[in-house]
Amino acid sequence: MYVKDYPTGRREIVKFDPAGEEIVVRRLILFGARKGNITIADDFNAPLPDELLGAFEGH
């Protein structure tokens, strides 16, 4: 197995099958790789509207 890095910040753990083909075992995203690409709304922590909150609570 080996680790394959990409310039986008993605990292894959790869192994080879018996025929020599690459098999991706796991895909990882490095911490901070998406910095500057994601924004969080100013009202992110605002209370949910009653109708939506009720749907989460099964009403």
C-alpha cells in the first residue's frame, strides 16, 4: 500500500490487486484543504423556524 497525494489536497490510500491494478482503499481530505472555498452564513447559529424544527422533532 502507498499514499497518493493530489494538488487539490486530496489523498488516497492505494494498494495493488494481483493483476497489478491500483485499488483505492480510502480517500482522505487533508485538514484545511478547503480553506477559502467554503463559507458559512452569518445566521448559521440562528434558531430554526418552528416548522422546520417541528419536522426534526417528528411533529
